[in-house]
Amino acid sequence: MIIDWHVIGFPGRYAARPEPSWGLPADAYDPDPALAADFWAEIARSFGRDPGVIFELWNEPVVDPKLWISTGEHWPLLKKTWLR
């Protein structure tokens, strides 16, 4: 099983908006680090000891809507966010 934080965006830089026809709330891809930390704290309590689970910390860390292909240059920013 894979559990992921399915966000399209980057903390403090960009937050994607889902298409209105999808029926999702406008903030469905909110890249707020505190929200992500709360999510992962709950997931860790529920699945942290399950060896059959893979965790994807951040699905699509898109820093800018024009930069959909990752070069890795923004990884240090996201890593810094997780290490707080």
C-alpha cells in the first residue's frame, strides 16, 4: 500500500487549484507544512509499524506552475521544510 500526501504545490511558493468540475474544494492542494505534519503524525500512528506500507511525503512539489519537470534544484527548500 502507498500512502501519499497528494498536494500539488510548494510551501510558500505555489498552490495549485483543482478544476471546479472535479468537485474538490479550492484548497484541496494546500501545501501548508503544518497541515502536512498533522496528516503524517496521524498516518504514523496508524501505519508506522506496517512493513507493507510505503510513504510518499509530497506527491507533486511543484514550485511554480511553469516548472512541472523537476530538476532537483528546489529539493533543498522542501527538505529544509521537513527537517524543522
